[in-house]
Amino acid sequence: MKRESEVIIALLGAGGKMGLRTADNLRKTQYKVRHAEIAERGKSALSERGLNAVTPEEAIEGADVTILGLPDNRIGQISAALGDRFRSGSMLIALDVAAPIAGHLPKRDDLTFFVSHPCHPSVVGNETEPDAQNDFFGGIKAMQHIVCALAQGPEEDYALGEAIARAMYAPVGTSHRCTAEQMAILEPVLSETVAATCMVVIAEAIEEAVRRGVPEAAARDFMLGHLKVELGIVFKLFPGAMFSDGAKRAIEDAKRTIFQPDWKRVFEPESIAQSIRNITTPPA
């Protein structure tokens, strides 16, 4: 594997939300980074950081690695436009597994496809500094774990992909290796289809409690505190904790009311495929 200072990285979408976070972290390394951005707003954001924007074509010329810091529904279009320009043997790093699973990366066997996604800082982490506690997404102050997959390419390329992923999402704790298919279960199924949906329902429940007369501050404080306790019980984070018999009965009764009996069908391949199509399809 090349030394860090010898690796040329093209960062596409460098002026976007994720691109800027990635650019900030890569500045702390010795990688040679070219920042590709075509939007004026993104160019301005890079300029404020003292970084020069180049075209995607200029960025990927001879690059060892290209990071796709682009919206999922734009990757197919960009990949089609640049497909023949990527250097043979180079690596494309996707920040989400949706586009690789959907087949939106270049149809070339001589490229390596690596996928890495952050777990984000845990809600039960041990951060004590305020800046770290308020780093909800990670990549700034709070430690987070990551998941990685080698979707295509030789096994020896995994180490380079993981090293860059650790730099992108730093500070990083554990790097979990998964398959691309397993990453699709993690996201969108676990994180969005299940967890985000449940969080939206919880927020709607708070709104309903307020509508029925509960003071809003009391409802929020009560729910956020109970969430911590309930997470600890469900995930066995502290010894001996368990729901009361009354709580267990309430949970079993409520599951039949709130959830469809066959809700786990969201894990079936056809459901995952449809979700990925929704994610990667450009807006009309």
C-alpha cells in the first residue's frame, strides 16, 4: 500500500454538506486532495476554507482514489459522465451503499468499489466535553464507529479504503467490516426504515400529548429521560435492569396497535430493493 503522502484523492462534491466535513478531516492528513465542485455556493464554501475548487474531470485525472461526496440520486448521472475517465486500478469510495447496490457505479471490472458509512456517536457514549456531546453526526469532536465494505476489487485494496474512511470520519473507534448487502440492512432498513420512523412516531406522540394539555417542556423532558432508561434496559447496558410487569404488558398490547403484525417484511430483499430505488432515483 502507498504511503499516505503518495495517495492522490479526488473529492467530488467537496463543497456540499458531507463534502465539507470530509474535506476538513482530510486536511489533517498527508493525503493529496483535489476538491471538485461545480456549484457556486460550494465553491464559495471551499474558498472560505482556503481551498481551491476544480472540475470533476480535473480532480479524477490520475487519482488513486475518488470519494463520491454526492447525493445518492446524483451518483448514477455523475458516474455515467465520468466512467471512462477513472484511472484503471483506482478506487471509488461511496459514502452510502445505495448507489453501489443499485448498480449506479461505472460498469468497469478494473475499478475497486469501497463503501464506508459512519455509525455516528452513540447516544450512550462517554463524551464529557460539551463540544463532543453536541457533535451529533460525528467527524468533529465525538468518537464514532464506522462500517466498511469492499463491494468490488482485490482484497488487498481493503486496507487503503479503511484507512481513508478512518481519516474521513475521525475520530473513529471500531471499524466494522460488512458485506454490501449487510450494509443495506443497516441503512436504510435499521437506521431509516425502522429507527427514524419510530423516532418520528415518538415526536408525533409528544405533540399529541401537548395537544391533550401536557406542558410541552414536561413532555419533552419526560420522554428524553425515559428514552435513556429504556435504551439501557432494551440493550442491556446496565446490569439487572428490566421493565416492570406492567410495562411489559403495555409494550405487548401497544405493539399490536402501533405495528402491523408483518412489519419485519421491511428486511426482505424486495423491500430493500424498493427503498434503494427510491433513494437513488433522481427527482422528476
